[in-house]
Amino acid sequence: MDSNGNDQQQEGAFIKNVSKKKYVIACAIFASLNSVLLGYASPNHSADVGVMSGAIIFMKEDLKMSEVQQEVLVGILSIISLLGSLAGGKTSDVLGRKWTIALAAIVFQSGAAIMALAPSFTVLMIGRVLAGVGIGFGVMIAPVYIAEISPSVARGSLTSFPEIFINFGILLGYISNFAFSGLPVHINWRIMLGAGILPSIFMGCALFVIPESPRWLVMQQRVDEARVVLSKTNESEREVEERLAEIQEAAGIANAKNYEGKAVWREMINSTPAVKRMLITGCGIQCFQQITGIDATVYYSPTIFKNAGIKTDSELLAATVAVGFTKTMFILLAIILIDKVGRKPLLYVSTIGMTICLLGLSLTLTFMGNGQLGIGLAILSVCGNVAFFSIGIGPICWVLSSEVFPLRLRAQASALGAVGSRVSSGVIAMTFLSVSHAITVGGTFCVFALISALSVAFVYECVPETKWKSLEQIEMLFQNEGNRHGEVQVGVEQPVLR
């Protein structure tokens, strides 16, 4: 009887733990839906990915848009999404993480509806601006919310979800273009843009499922509500109380430092050595993610392959599809490995691998163009660069930038990191063609290789290992003056979710 009772108790505990794991995964998926909008609406200036790649063709014909109007329409989303991300940090501190996600969905829905019904370019721009604000809010808050809701052992994998959903959004944009392009010109682009409302509708429904961040609840002195949320995401009552005590201690420090918007920005500007290290790590990894040239590699891959010697459109398409497939597959692999191998080992593999592939691509384009061997090496180098990016710095930069900041700074400092990422992306995308004309495409990728080599040194010097540590333990990691390379272990947790 005792044996049967123990077996039933263990079975019940197992089912309960599986249920909690599914609950956390569901929360991460719902919070990542706004990232679908980023990929779908495609704020890249060239409009060569996402739904705008097809919709712009019909919009300019229907509304008689000039080239300048087309450029403004496409480019404005990047600028507005930056402002949305900056505003999202303060908004999430005031309204909460969950309701900032809700606000992002509502604002984007409004913008998408206005664009779909726009009778003129002016109205279309109003909708585009609203959509940009919604995307900016959503992209900034998703990693922060997921990091704060997830148990330490699964936080890396779950916080990587937005990166996958961006790629999913790009795919949906292509599907939408294909599905509706055959409709009359005054209807098809409206449906393409209006279809972007669907993910945010799902987001609205998710608000009845996902909880508020327990860390934000503690900051608002709503400790009992925070305990309820933690009990849904952690295995045992002992673990819940330990985590709650850590959060309360961190929140006490935050409240003691006058937790207001002006105080937060003042602390970041006049920061302590520990906060400076956090800002360098969190914002630096965001910038390195982009200035190593990943957007140039992906967006201009047809140009790269033409320089390598590919002539036909079918071969260009096949090579480009191979790049997209590689990117998606290795992001999925990163999600599996990030909480098992750790952040820092994957970052080493990623940055070193990217450096080798970028240097190889530079040498191939410079010395081996227009031959079968050169074409093969170019495709291999581009796919290798994308693969190493996707298994490491691509998703991990969002994980780290949502982990390393203390509770009082997390939302607004993460917003600053997101802005750094978007600005870096825009600068690289807008200057790639000009620089490649000046120093050749091969020379441009040699510059990217040198920057990537610097990122290896940045990872060694500035990035600590955060695997299995709570957010509060990570804060203590940066407080340790002697921990320059992330080797100090601060109360490392043992994994509890499998």
C-alpha cells in the first residue's frame, strides 16, 4: 500500500510539473505573438521581406504613390518602432508587462485597420505610424515579460521564442502575398495588410490566459498575487518562497532608490560600476548582433550570390531559400541547446564561426568569383554565417538583454538595448550598398569579419554565464567586482524542468 501510495504521489507530482511547464510555454508563445508582427510588417528599409515586399507593388498603383512616398511609407516604421520601444520601457513600468503587451496589440490592430481601409496616402501613413508604435512596444516587452515569468532552468529557451516568431512572421508575409496577389489591385494589398490583425487578435484572447509578471507585482506591493503566479511556474512551495524572497529583496532595493522614470534614467546616466557593466553587456550584445552584418547577409544575399557568379533567377532563388531554411533550423537548435550548454559557450561558437565564415566569404568574393568552386564556397559561407548567427548571438542577445539588468532598470534598459539593435540594423542596411561600391562586396565582408572578431573578445570580457541562475542571482553576479569573465558561480540552481 505504501509503495502504491508513493507511486501515485510521484505520478501526481510529475503530471503537475508537466502541466506547469506547458503553462509557462503557453505564456511565452502568447507573449511572442507581437514578434510575428515585426516579421510580417517588415520594418526593414528595403521592404524586401515580409508582407510589404508584395503589398507595395499594388499600393503604389492603386494610390498613385511616388517613389519618395514609397520610401517614406516603408522607412517610417523603423523610426516609429524605435520610439515605441523607448516609450514601452516606461509604459511597462507603469501599466505592467502584461498590459503593455495588450496595449501593443490594440495599437497595432488600430494601425492595421486604418491601413487596410485607407483611401489616401495620408491616411495610410497614419495607420503605418500606429502600427510602428505597436510593434515597438511589443518587440521590447516580450523578452522582458518572458524572462520574468520563466523558471531559471528554462528561461534561455523561452526568451528565444521571439526570434523564431519574427521568422514565422516573414514567412506569413510571403504566404499572404502569394495568396492574395491574384485579387483586384484595389483590394489585394488591403487584405494583405489587414491580415496582420490576426496575430494581435490572438494576443487579445491570450490576456485571459497569461498572468502578470510576478516581479512587477512585487514592485507594486502585490505580493500575494506574485506568490500565486510563482506557484504556477515553479515546482515546489519551498522554491516559490525562495524565489519570492529574492524578488522582494531586489524590489526593496529598487523602491529604496526612488523607482520612478526620471530616477531610472538618471541612474543609467550616472551609473555605478555594476550598472555600467550591465549596460555594456546588455546594450553591447544587441549592437554586436547587428554590426556583424547579418541583415546585409540575409537581405542582400541575391547581390552576394550574383557577385559570386550565379547567373539565373532559379539558381538565385534556390540559394536564397537555402539561407532562409538554414536560419530557421539553427534557431530551433539554439532553443534546444541554450539552457543545456549555456549562453557563453554558444556565443563563443557563434562569434568564432561567424568570423571564419565572413572572412571566407570575403576571400571567395575577392579571389574566386565566377567559377563553380567560388559559387559553392559563397553559398557555404553565407549559410554557415547565418547558421552560426542563429545558434548563438541571434537569439541569445535577446535573452541576455532581458536577464542582466536589475528589476528597477530592466524594462527601460532593455528598451534602450532594443533601440540600439534597430539603429545598428538600419545603419548597416542603409550603408551596405554604398560601402560595397566603394571597397567592393568582398572588402565589405572583410570589415564585417573584423567586427565579428571583436565580438569574440567582447563575449570573453563582458558576458557572464547566466545559465540556471535566477534574475536576482544574475544581478549579484555583476555586483562582484572580481568577476570579469563570468566564471564566478553564484548559487547555481539545479535544473528542475526537463
